[in-house]
Amino acid sequence: MMENEVFASFTFYSTILIIKMYVLAIITGQVRLRKKAFANPEDALRNGGLQYCREDPDVERCRRAHHNDMENIFPFLFLGAIYSLLDPNPIVARIHFLIFCVGRIVHTVAYLLQLKAPTRSVAYSVAQLPCFSMALQILFAAITHW
């Protein structure tokens, strides 16, 4: 499967994005510990008492960034895998994957560091372009082979 240059490129960028999601989960946990803001009573009891079973704006920001990743990266994984099977031009495919990956990384950095608007929304929008492109190409291929 890795002989397919497009699929190898997809695998590389997908793995980078999944590692980014794991790093974001670790950051969320670290912010919870630093801010003493735990979602579950047993965690709060282990870390100082039930008064720490509470929400914190910084923890919630990390959680929103992670949730946004799940809403966007999971569809990319599906679209990119199917798109890779369509035998697209390897350079064009790599550009699709690169734009999405960079867009999602910038989106996360903008979210976590609270960068000035519209940085986050521009990163989000730019990352959506290759997904729409891949989706349209998949639909066109499906329709022409139906």
C-alpha cells in the first residue's frame, strides 16, 4: 500500500494530525492539573478535594480545540483515504494534505494562544478548502462510475 505515493503522503499527514490531537489531549490534562479543575469527583478528591470538581475557562478552551479537531480531522481521514484511491496527481494530493495539516495546526495554536481574530477562523476556512475539493472529486468519481 505504501507504494502508492499519494497514500503514503496521506498517511504521513494523517499521522501528524493524530499526534497533534494526542498532544492537545496531554495539554488539556496538564492545564487541568495546573488549574485544579477536574471533570470527575474522584479526580478532584485525588487532587485536593471536591471543590476542584469544577470547570475552568482555560480547560474548556483546550476541550473546545480538541472537539473542533474531532469534527474536522475525522472527516479528513475518511475523505483523504477515499481520495487516495482515485489515483490523483501526487503533487496535487500532497498540496491538499499539506494545506489541511498546516491549517489545523495553525487553528490549534490560534485557539490555545488566543491569537487575534480572524487568525483562527482563517485557518479553519483554509483547511476546509482541500476537504471540499476532495469531497467533490470523490462525488464526481462515484457518479461517473455508477
